[in-house]
Amino acid sequence: MSEDALQYDAIVIGAGHNGLVTAGYLARAGKKVVVLEASSAIGGAARTGEISPDYQVSTGAHLISCLPKKVERDLKLAKHGLVWATRDVATVALDQGGKHVIIPAGGKKDIATLTAHATRDGDAWRRFDAQMKKFISVIGPFLEGPVPEMGPDLPGRVPVTTALRLEKLGPRDLRAFLRFMPSSIARILDATFEGDLVKGALALDATLGHHSGPKTPGTAFSFLYKRALETLGQGTGYPAGGAGALSDALAASAESTGARIRLDSPVAQIIAGAGKVSGVRLEDGTVFEAPLVMSSADPKTTCLDLLGARHFEAPMAKHIGRIRSQGSAAKINLALEGLPTFENFTDREYGGRLLIAPDMATVERSFIAAKRNELTLDPVMEMVIPSYHDPRLAPMGHHVLSIVVPNVPFDVEGGWDARRDEFVKRVIDTIALYAPDVSNKIIAGEILTPPEIEEKLGLKGGHWHQGDMSFDQLLAFRPAPGMANYATPVEGLYLCGAGTHPGGGLTGLPGKYAADTALLKEKIS
């Protein structure tokens, strides 16, 4: 390779979906871009793998609910092969007696499943949903672009429209909003609903992907934040071909505008001097030069490992080092010789997002067990059967089952080598309470424990979001005060991964906002 070939306008570290989005936007702006990916495959947590010959499933993330239409349109993802298997996945709270609850997304039929468990919960849902929409009107606009930086002049820079949105709530709703924000989701749900099943499902939604339980203060805000992110998307679903199909389309889009993607290229060092970035060095010693480096690696890895704490003032380096980012979820993928039999299931339920969370106490117990590095006796989980909408994922009549299990310790007592079979058995036995024939239909499977998620998907600590999405690690605090606008103290170095605003999930927004910010700053300077 010639020396000129190693000189670029921009280097993107990591070919996860956010890195690919960043590369796509930079290449569209006319930049000469190279993406350096450590592994032999693109996608990070958004990839599709084979469980067994002819059985394919999303290896990590398995649902997309927050991908904005603008990102999909700007990068021409449909032109580059993105086809949706479904964008209308219902959320179903499973009941052992077959009286499942569909979390309402509109329509009287869904409300009826709530009242089957508690007659007053239909009206309670209408009031709750209306209030959530009012609250989202306040925080939602903060997710539509980079968030204002923390600083002594922040109050003067908060948009006037934000104050007007708060005023528009009225005194009663404003008081409710201020009480809601720091509360636990358990307190909110206990004060709102009667049915255990709906409370369990919403509590799981509020804590899924976070190291917290329903009684943890701030989880009400986590629930609201997730719902606000979803309003930016186009419904919950998954692409034909699994989550990897999204990454493939993003890569094809970036390459069509000139970006180059290089696999098996782990970055060992971000090179900087005199307060400016100048490129990166790979583990094999190869140096790539560029005045702009965009890292989709997590903030700790980027700032402390690849760059070095010496480039930061001590308080900021200390804050970055304290980012909570230890993973607490496992993934199990199963190949099945047929559909498991769930009582009272229709097409909507089989094609839905299935939650096992019978009540809030079960969700809380699983969190407490994980805090103690123990395996809970009653795991909660989120499941989908993607082959129901996308039959190409399995042979005719066969299926794949994708399971995310939260509240799983990274360092389990006794070690994962000794406990993994026990863990899988507990998960399968729990599913069998709802679908008794599931174990008889299993042909093959794979499990990714939190340490294996770290190793195989490139997520340090095994954390899906590169850092907890809790109240003190979001908005202007993500990843750290003074860095919420993606720029680091080193000129030309930006963060563009899930560890930045607005956070995790397959949204592509951190990648887009980081690219927009870098291009705007370059234009101004």
C-alpha cells in the first residue's frame, strides 16, 4: 500500500452501526473516509449469525424501534438492500394461564387485554399514556439533535421553547412531571395500575439494558426516555435478514459514496500532539493519518486507553473513568424444529415482542441477584421469533427464537464455565411455563454471556449501550459534562458511539449527530 493511500480526511474507529452512519454522512459531504474495524465482521451488536446450518438469527440486538426516517432516507438504505420484515411488532406480556396482555399501541382491543386482569386498568392506561405524551413533549426535543453543554451559562442558553413547553403543561402536570423524573418506576406503576402483569412488563421495559431494578430511583425517567426515543422511530420491527441487514445496508451506503471499510484492523493508539489529533496506529504498527478521527468505541476505551488520560484535565479524566458500563444482560439464540405452543396465541402474539415478567417483584429479585453476582431463580426476558415474519431465517416450518435475558451478572459466582448450563436450563424451564413443548423443539442453540458479548461483539464490559442510560448518564451528562457535543478536548477527535447522546439502541443518532457536529465545526473554523 502506498503512503498516499494511508492519508484520509477522516478516520472512523469501529464498524458498528453508529460508526457506519458517521462514515456515511462524512462521505456524503465529500470526505475521504476509512473505517477501521477490529473484528472480521461489521455490525458490532447489529449483526446476523448462524446458529446451525440454515438457521440464522440476530446475534446481539434483535429489534429496531428508534431508527429515524431521516437517517434511512439520507443514506438511501432501501436502495442499498434494506427491506423490513415487519415494522409492527406488538409488545405482549405473557401470562401462564393464557390471558396475555398486549401493551396498548392504539385501539380498544389492546385495552381490553388490560381490563381482563384488572377492570380499572383500561382507564388507568388512557390517563397514563396521555400523561407520558405530555412529558415526552418536554424532553423529546432534546433527542432531536446535540444537547446543550453543561456550564455556568447553561440556564441562559436553554431554548426559550423549552420553558414554554414546561409552562404549557400547566401547574398540575408540571408538578407531576417534577415528581415523576427522579422516581422509581415501581412507585409510579403501583400508584397507577392494579394488574401485576402490566406492572411487570412496564417495569422490565424501564430497566431492560440498565443495571437497575424497578425500585431504583430514576427508573421512571429511564422509561420516559425510552418512550421518547421511540417517537423518533418508525415502529418496532426488524429487517429481513436480521439486524445484520441494517449494518450491511449502512456499509453499502457508505461505500457507494467513497468510504473504505477495512476489517481485522484493531486500533492500538489515537495519535495526537499539541492538542490536535493526527491519526491512528493499528496493533500491527500501520499508521493512518487524518485531521479528523471519529471513534465509535466506548468513551472509556477511546479517551483513556487509545488516547490517554494525559490529554484531559484531571476532573474530566476521573469522570470518564467512573462511567458505569458493566454489562448485565445475556443473549440466547435457539434453532427450533417448529413453533413452540403458547396458549391463546394468534398471529399478532407469535409475531410480537414477548415479555416474561409476571410482576415487579420478579423483576426486582432478578436485579438483586445480579448485584450479588448470583443467578436469579426466576429469570425475566424479552423474546422474539423473527422467523415468523422472515421465514428465510430457518428451513420451511422451522423457526429461530431470540432471547435477551437482563439482570445477568458479568462475573457470576462460581464462574461462567461452571454455571452456563445451569443458567440456560433456568431460562428454558421458565419459557416452558408458557410454552410447555419448547424444550422438545430445540435443535441447536448458542449463548452469549456478558463476558462473551464483550469478546465477540466488541462491547467493553459487555454493556449494550456503552454505559448505563440512567438519569446521571444521559443528556448533558453523556458521556461526561463538557463532552456532550461529541468533541473531546483534543481538536479533531470526536466520539460517535452509543456512549454519547442520545444513547444506545439501534438509532444511528449518535453517529449522525457526531458527523453533523464535526462537519459544522470544520465549516465554522
